[in-house]
Amino acid sequence: MLVLPKGVRHIPRFLDIDEQRALVAEIRDVVRAAPLYVPVMPRSGKPMSVRMTNCGTLGWVTDKEQGYRYQDVHPVTGEPWPAMPGRLSRLWEEVAGYPHPPEACLVNFYEPEAKMGLHQDRDEADFDAPVVSISLGDSCLFRIGERTRGGRTVSLRLDSGDVVILGGEGRLCYHGVDRIYPDTSPLLKKPGRINLTLRRVTLPADSSA
DNA sequence: AAGTGACA
DNA sequence: TCAT
């Protein structure tokens, strides 16, 4: 029996095939305006194996000099990020349980060989808002742990249309992608997987609850 | 530091 | 798993 950490919710096939296709079309528009680029690790400058872009008012970026951060422009083009598609804002409203809109949607494209090491999403000012993750295309082996490194981890397969929510006690759980299962979905024209993560970055102006 | 390699 |  697979037990997820508290605060971590996996909703298999939350999006039906038509919704997935519509989302992919919107992401293609995003990528046309804000091209995928290869992010590199702070200090070492080592490249990550995924390619990234963002939409929304802010985007998560990393480079050798300044490291992990959010900024309002694409690091290569210098242009503002494309707007958050309404479909993603609505999805957030449905599942986030948080009364303010997402500010960033990080778009990660995994080629079949790509991986993502275990990490926390901790570059946001607001940890009360969840992180909402959407899988599109090829399936992957996702691994999630506790809020400290070296704790127990559990692995689960994520398929196209699945949604994972890291909220509450699960908000800062370590997580990563160990492998992509090639040719497991016909959704994308190219082999691979798209992951979208919706985040609230800044504290809302009226967060004095 | 979301990568990687040394080490047990 | 740890150091980085």
C-alpha cells in the first residue's frame, strides 16, 4: 500500500484528453513567445537535463551567478513572460484551496533521458499556497520524500493528465523525477514529458489573516 | 541550490 | 547517503 506524505495529494487523470490537448496547445503558444532554454546550477554552472520556460507575472530561473530566483522577464530574450492562460488559473481555483491567483507557471520539458534530482520548492515567499503540478505526455517515475533530506521516500508513476498538489504539511516535501517512460503517451508530437507547476510566489497584499 | 560523484 |  502506497502512502503519500501528509499534505501531498495525487489526482490521477484529473484532466481528460480534450483538456490535455487544449493545455498543450496553450503551452505551445507560451513556448513560441518564451523559448525553452537550458537552466544551469548555481556556482557550478552545470546544466540541468530539463529545458524550462515560464508563463505568468513571474518565472523561476537559475543561473551560475545569481542562482535560484523568480524574475519578471525571460533570461534569454529579456521579454516579460507570456500571460498565465485562463485555463491554468481556473485549474488552480479548482484544486488549490487558496484564495489568490497563481503568479508563476514553471514549464519543464523532459526529453526521455531527462531527470530531476530531489529538491524542495522553497524560493517562494508564500508557503501557505500549495504547489500544483500537472503532467502531460509521457509518464514518469516521480519520487517524493519528507521535508528533510535523507528521509524516507516513496515513488509513484505519474501519467498524462495527473495532478499532484503539495500543500500544507506537504508543501516543502523533497521531490524529483527519476525517469521518463518513453512512448507511453501519444499526446505530444515529440517524445517526452511536460510538467507544469503553478505557484504563488509573493505574499498577497492582504495576507494579515 | 533542482547535479554529480565518492563512498559505505 | 553525503558533501557540495
